[in-house]
Amino acid sequence: MAKHNHAEVHELHRTRPIHGMTDNQKALVSAIDDPFIEQIIITGPAGTGKSYISVGKAADYFNKNKQQRIIIVRPMVANGDEIGALPGDEREKSEPWAKRPLEIIGERIGKGKLQCDLNKERIEVGILQMMQGASFDDTWLIVDEGQEMTKEQAKMVVTRMGTNSKLIINGDIAQCNLPEGSGLKYLIDRVGNHKSGKIKHIEFNIDDCQRSDVCKDWLIAFEENP
């Protein structure tokens, strides 16, 4: 059996295509690869691969120069939704949650290229609330924890996408903390009546959990006793 050093192992991992392990994961990979589908909504519990597949595939396409930017945003719900109460600039406010998505990108394109593209603002992490007025061409836009979007934020984000771009919204509606309800659910309730085929909703379930057996055990327990 051939032996590989650490750098070779990393390169093998980096160049290995992302394949789904379950039917829903395979459907997500297929939807991302479909150039006709421009917006994908993914719902389901933790540990099902929603974020890993989304971010990893975005990084692969970005690395092939298919899009010029990757932007990952998350609705910020803290201190009554007052973003200014958190310390630092937008990137610093995002650091508590952005580490894992950036690690995934680094695994796919290399840490050196990641840092270079962060410095050039070709890869960005930020706060959904700061997107007001922006528009996106040649961009992968990934919204994580989308269940925390308000209705107004949800309407804003889906109408900001321009040409040669793909929007992916990940979320678990069961984890919504908004008293007025989730903007993500608002979108899902309308996707079924949208006949263009450019928007797809994929719903993951406990069977898609690949993180660990104990994670799946907890998901089952939470479902049985909410």
C-alpha cells in the first residue's frame, strides 16, 4: 500500500469531489451542479451536511473561476437584534460562527489561497442585516441559519441575486427564535407555487445525519420530546 505524507494526504482530500451519502444529499449536490437552478433552500436538523456540502461545492466552483466571489452571511440575533451592541467591525462580529465555513473553504482551495482571497475580499463573511441595498453578480451567496431571517430579510435576499450567481439558504425551522415567525418558512410556503424551476427546496431529515450516532440519537430524542 502506498504511503502519503501529510501534504499529499491534504491534496488528495482537497481534490476529492464532494458526493452525497444519502438521497437528499445527492439531490443537493445535483441541484448545485444544475446551472438552471439559481436558488436552493435547504431545511433540516443539525449534522445532515447542509452547510458542508453548500460551502464545499461553492469553494470548488470558485476555485475553477466559475464565480468571482463567495459570500457567507448569517442573520444576527443578539441583544434584541441590535448588531451594534456586539464588539468590532462586521468581520469581527462574524468570527464566532465563521470559523467552520472558512475551514471548509480552506480544505477545498488551500489555506494560502483562502487567506489571499479574504484579503482581496473575494471571499467574505458577514451579517445578513448589512446586505440592504446590495446586489450580487458572479457570486455564490450562502445564508446560514436562515430560520432566523425575518420576512423582510427573506424577501430582500432572494431579490438581490444577479447574473451568473447562485443563492443557497440553509436552516432548521424548528430552531427559529423569532417571535414573529421565520422568514425562511415564509419563503418555503411560496416555493411550491413557483413554477419556473429555478428555485428548489430540499428538506433533510434525521436519516441524513452523518455527523455521529450520538448526534442522531439526540435528534431522535428532540423529535420525540420537543
